[in-house]
Amino acid sequence: MTWVLNNLDQIRTLLAAHLLLCLPPIVVSLLAALPIGVLTARRPGIGRFVRTASSTLYAVPALPLLIAIPLLFGFPLRSTATVITALSIYGVALMVGSTADAFSSVDPMIRQAAVAVGYSRTALFWAVDLPLAGPVLLAGLRVVAVSTVSLVTIGALIGVSGLGTLLTDGFQRGILAEVLTGIAATVVVAVVIDGLLLAIGRLLMPWTLKDVAR
Amino acid sequence: MIEFESVSKIYPSGAIAVEEFSLLIPSHSVCTLVGSSGCGKTTLLRMVNRMVTPSSGRVLIDSEDIAAADAVELRRSIGYVLQSGGLLPHRTILDNVITVPVLKGRKGSATRAHGLELLELVGLDPAIATRYPAQLSGGQQQRVGVARALAADPNILLMDEPFGAVDPIIRRELQTELTRLQTELGKTIVFVTHDIDEAFRLGDQVVVLRSGGHIAQQGTPEEITSAPADSFVSDFVGADLGGRRLHAITESDRTVIVDADGKPLGVLR
């Protein structure tokens, strides 16, 4: 506790850095996986390929990826861009499957009924498919969010600061309190972001609540 | 007026859903298409709002070929009710009812007020407007489905086994309600069912279909019951079964109608 109080400023800076590193990949994962997932759900042929490709991508170990990205994209090795890109790749790989599942989960009878009463193609996507895929999308996004928050810590291995810096620094200097703080802070960030996503979901999808005002 | 001009629907697999079907449905009348599953009745219904495109032949509404119309516009101009309502689970009851006016760009408070009136028209308490479909009973959902179909004041209502998923008592109630609405509104209704009693109860004109959408007999319920065209029809309407061979017996001063098994069905006045 004394270590935390003595190093509050550093923790705060690292926390901010951590958030800046983990939020963009979460957003990118959702936006990039949406079109791929829709296509995957609609075309079973492409779908099988995309699913295999995305799970293979997710299986690439983190360190080689962090080294490969600067080579492929021309970023400096120790840059936030490298970490954000790597985590976006993992996020998209994870999210594509959930997105495809989400859109496949929409009851075809409901889609048909919507078409029959006069929904156009675009209206069908925005007003029927997307909201009804919402609950499964959200479940997938929560996994991506939590996994991204914890993965950001490995950025510290290539010298990009975040809460992971507390782990590497703590290990090197043998400060147990620092390591524990790093772990606890990461978990707290993950839980808070997860809670926020859940709250946003409740707000946007009131029909999923069990006790909607009767 | 809806006209089917020798329409066929043959799927790429070679399966024939409907073959050379022709029928004229006059305006402001109820036509029931009745037959066992696989007779093509739903296919025929779905041809009217272009959910199914005929392989050959034409469907005309008020003498205009619907193939020339914009499919989305056409569907918005026709009321459609399907089994278990086909309501959107993520929309409130009111939003479900005013779906079509909103799709047409009418979003104002007048539309919402009209939606609440429609709920009353179909016998629902407007207080349920803010609920979601899952919070309603099957019968209530079905009524909402009817209200939605009426929201844009279409001339034509297509009903695809709308009361198939509710229990017999509620089903009877909904049938009575539909008859009441029809005397009030005078729509052209095409009603698909596999239940001959329902077809007779609701139809001004009843079309009995055998497989492939071939018409076994068409006519008023009286015509079909009194003179079934062939054994298929008489089997289907159950004319030879005890349930429809009725006779009267007089006990003291009351005349009681009994079926072939001697079970009393009612009192003759």
C-alpha cells in the first residue's frame, strides 16, 4: 500500500497510457469485424475459410507478432502504433467469429416477416439484423475488451509503457508490491470496461432485460 | 381484386409447388385457401406480395401486373399477418404496430396516436403499447400482428395461418374478431389455413387445394359442404364423417341437432 501511495503519479500516467493503448484496438475490432462477420454469416463457403484464418491468426504468438508488425508496416519497433496494430489484429481475429455467430443467430423467420411487411435491404440490416445480433455481438466484444486490456501489458516487453511496465519493472527490481499493483490495476481496468460495455448494452438493448416494465 | 393467371412455381430442384393456378378474388371479400401442408397455399399467398416470384404466369392486383411494381413499395401497401404475429422482438408493441407508416417516413405523433387507436380496434388495452412482444400472450401477439397489418390502411390483407399457434378458445375468439373487423373495414383478405372449419367460418369464398396448388373445389362454404366435387373434397371437409352428417330429433317441444354418433350439437330454433 505504501508503494502505491508513493508512486501514485507513476501509476496514474501508466494507467492513462494503458487506456490509450487498449481502447483503439477494441473499437477497431468491432468495426473491422462487422463487415467480415456479416459476410461470413451470409456465405457459408467464405465463412469456413474466414473462421479458419481468424483462429490461425489468433494463434500467432505475441512476441513474434510485435516484431513482425514494424517490419511489415514500417512502424518503429517501440511505438504505440505497433502495440495497437498487434492488439487490433488479435481483436479482429477473436471478434470475427462472434460477429458471424451473432448474425447467424438472427431468427430467419423474423427477417422474413420484416421483409414481407416492407423493410428494404438497408433498413433490414440496420433496424433488424444489427439490433437482433446485438446481444451476441456484445458478448463477443466483452471477451475482446477483457483480453485486450490484459494483452496490452506485453507492450512493456518491447518498451511501450502501460500497466505492464509495473510488472517488468517490478520483476527487474524485485519489488513485489509493484508487480501486485500492476496485476490488480489491470484487472480493475478490465472489470470497469466490461461493466461499461454491459451498461451500454442495457441502454441500447432494453428488450433483453428480463424485467422490462410490465 | 386479385387475379392469379395460370401461375406456376417450380423450384430449381424440380419440385413443383404450384402448377397452372388461376383464381379471381373479388375486392372486399374474404377468400380462404385451405389444404394440407405442401399443397402450395402459402406459396400462392406469398406470390401476392412478391415474397415468391412465379416461375410462369402473372399475378394482378386491380388489373395491374405486380411484377412491374417495386417489391418493397408493394409489400408496404399490403397488410401481412403470419403465424405467431411475426413481430420484431426488439421493438415495443406500439413501434411494431406503426412499422409500415414509419418505413414510409411518417414518424410523427399522429402516427403514434393512430397506432394506439389500432390497438383498441383489435381489442387490446393501449397500456401495453410500451411492452415488448415477449411479454404478451400468443393471442395478444396475434392481435398486434393484425393491428400492424392494418396500420398503413392497405386494401389487401394476406394472412398466413395467423391463428395456427394459439389454443382453440383464443382461436375462436380471434376468428370472431376478424369477422367483426371485416364487416367494419371491408378489406380484400386472402386467408391461408389447413383447418377446414376455420376456412368455412371466415371465407366468403373457399378454395380447397390438393398438392401442387391444384384447385379441388372452389365456392361458398354452403356449396362445398352440400355438393363436394369429389371424394378428395368430401374427405377433406369431413362430409362423410359423423361430424357433419347431422339430423334433428325432437324431444318434448325442443328440436335438438345431433351428429351421426348421436351426440347433441345444439338446439334448433
